[in-house]
Amino acid sequence: MKKVISILLTGLVLAGTSWTISFYAGGEAADYAFFVGLLGFALIYFFSSSGGAFSNTVDVALQSATGTKMEHQKHKFQISYALIAAGIFTLFALLIMLVKYAEYF
């Protein structure tokens, strides 16, 4: 049940964000959905991983400030259901955008 809630909540947040941007910027939600999906996917990925370049930068800054040796964290990533939902949302938004603007290709 928790997995389903995570997937539905992620989809609703991304769709709501697309609709809100289209409401205030003027346009259709389908025009913004792909980019909102990409941004959502990137943010979820960034906050789901550990030991990446950002972590290394923070470790180096702490080492230089404190003078203590920090243990190196290996890059670790766990696929979450929210990330899967954001990926599916992005793919569907891409398909909708391609169909909508097919005459321009």
C-alpha cells in the first residue's frame, strides 16, 4: 500500500506542478509536463543517492575546516518508487509532446 501511495503522490505532485505552471505562465500543462518530469526525476535522483560528487565536496570542505580525515563514501543509489513514477511520468509526457508536435518534426 505504501508503494502505491508513493507512486500516486509523485504523479499527482508532478501533474499538479505542470498544471500550476501552465496556469500562471499561460499555456497547456502538456507543454510543461516533460520539463517538470525531468526536473522531478533529477531532484528525486539527487536526494536518493549518497556518496556522489556533492558528498565528496562536502567531505573535503569538512576535512579542510576541521583537519580530521573523513571516510570516503562510495556512490550508492537506491531506486525508489517515487523515482520510477517520475520516470514513467516523464516518458508519458514525452510521448504526449511528440504526438502533439508531430507536425513540426
